[in-house]
Amino acid sequence: MRKREGLDGVDDRNLGFVGAKADMSLNTGRNIATAGIELQHGYGRYDYHHSEGGISTEVKADLAGWFLRGYLQHTIGVGDARLNGGIGWWYQSNGDRFSFSPRISISSPLTEKLTVKGAWGLFRQPVRVTELPVEEGVSEVTDPQRAAHYIIGLEYRPSDKLLLKVEAYRKEMRDLVGRIEDYGRKERFFVRANSGYAHGLEVFLNQILSDRLSWMLGYTYSVAKARCDTGELFFRPFDQRHTLGININYRTGYGVLNLSWRFHTGNPYTDSWYERVNGEWAKRYGKPYARRLPSYHSLDLRFSREFKFRRWQLSLYLQVMNLYNRQNVHEYSWSKVEGSSGQIRYERVEEHYLPILPTFGIRVNF
């Protein structure tokens, strides 16, 4: 793989791996045990150089090694409750690193219709020889990235036609490697993060009104932040405070009609502007991801039908995306404008997601 970065840069990466994996399970009714193992041999040859703002980053590396990982988990029934415990582990020959990740979850009915669920886990993600963040000057495998997950939730099912689920989660991340990359028509913007967290609340409601009509609603409140090398916290690019989705399905005699509406508050972005410095235009940046794009919403309409034959199955669909042609802002960029008398100015331009778009598809299964 070869690509150019910037006006004075090169990024040559020759990456590859070969491996095998196996999974197995044992089900005795109330108890279920599963296990798996994977073995890979990978290599990575890197030749990277980039200069910007008087700062140069150069990495040349030729790495290879074995990677072995596996997992074991066991689900048991304790009265009406279900308890699942497991452990994952991995070994990396390059750097002679070994790590393990324990996890546990439980599901227990409080009443006939109400169930409480919880989960906890520690996860350690290795940096493999095929994944070096050379753009950060890293020339060898590093210590694993770490994360702790916490989940607790309730599930309410008063009948087989109504389901309500509420779940809260927390994720804490440490020893992050690489950088957060913001791409688009604008120039690339990078922020290095070494830790972070995410937490939120999810609500899901599903109801079957009849043999033909059903609907679903999902809402999420979430916060996702990262911490840079200076200790300052900033929002992650995918941070969306509120997300709402509504889905309606209606079965006709000819197929399934689906109406889907999605909404979320705007993603964060880094503000930029131009100002004159010594008679020349210079671009300036605000705090990373401190501003918000406008809220996003879109309505999709889809009709699908299946034809079943003796040995194969045909599926057709016709879909109209962004039915009311909402101009959702994807990002902002800048356009250089030269006046009739030679004056130069910069105008901010809105870059939008797709407008109203009809699509269709065909799928054949044998």
C-alpha cells in the first residue's frame, strides 16, 4: 500500500498476515461452554516521512512475529438467573507481551415480567505489527490499549408483543495509541489522545400491534470524551448527545413497507477561520471539537418483497433515502474567492450528506 501525505511526505506500508482459528462449544441445557483459539503470523514494513510546520516525523521499520489468542467462557443457570464468566488472553512474540481480559455478566428475573442485567469486563487491545501508528513516530509494538466496561439494565416484557429495555453503560479507556483523525474535503486535522471515556443511557421499545403492523423506537443519550497529552478533555468526533430512531413496518399482501426516521444532535467539529497576518491570509483553529454541527434528521421509505422457490430465494427492494430532501450538514470547508479587482477572500461552504436518493437492490440466495 502506497500513499502520499502532504506536500513533503511519503507513506509506504507493506502489510500481511496468515493464520488459522477454531471455535468450539458444549451445550448441556442449563450450562453452555464455549472456547476458541487463533494463531497468526504477520509482518509490517513501514517507510514513513511527513513534514509540516517545521516538524518532521520519520519512521522506518521492518517487523514480523507470531500472535496467539484465545478465549474461554461458561454460562450456568443458578435458579432463575443466568451467570456468564469468561476470560480472553493473547500472546505477541514481537515484544514478548502477554495479557488477559476477564469479563462477567448476569441476568436475573425480578418478577415474571421484569429482568435485571449487568456486565463488567476488562479489555486489553494489542498493537500488532500490522497496525503501527507510524504517523505518531511509533516504530515498534507498544503496550496494549486498555478499557474497562460497565453495563446495567432492565428488561420489561409484559407480553410477547411488547418489549421495553433500558440500559446504562460506562467505558473507560487508557494507554490509547495513535491519533483521532478528522477527514473531509477540508484539510486533515489530527488530535492525539492518550485516554478517554464514554457513558450513556439507551432506551428501546418494540411493539407488535397486529399481524401486519409493528413499530420500534430507540433513544440514546451519550457522552464521549478523550484526553490529550496536555491533560485537556475534548469531545470525540462521533459524540452525539441525543439520538432518536423510529421504525414502522407494515406487511401488505405484496411485501413489506418500512418507514424509518433518524435524528441526532450535531457532531462536534473544530472551528477554523482566516485572518490577515502581515498582509497574508493565515488559517487559524479553535479548540478541538468545541463547536457543533446542526442537528441531523432524515426519513427513509423502503418496500421489499421475497420470492421463495424450491432451491433458491429472490429478494427485491425499492428504497427512497432522505424522503423530504433534508440538507444535513456533513462538514464545513473553505473556498478561495478572487474578486474582479484581484482581492482575495475566503468563504465558508456547507458540505451536505446525500439529497433525496431512490435506490433498488436484488439479492439471490441458494
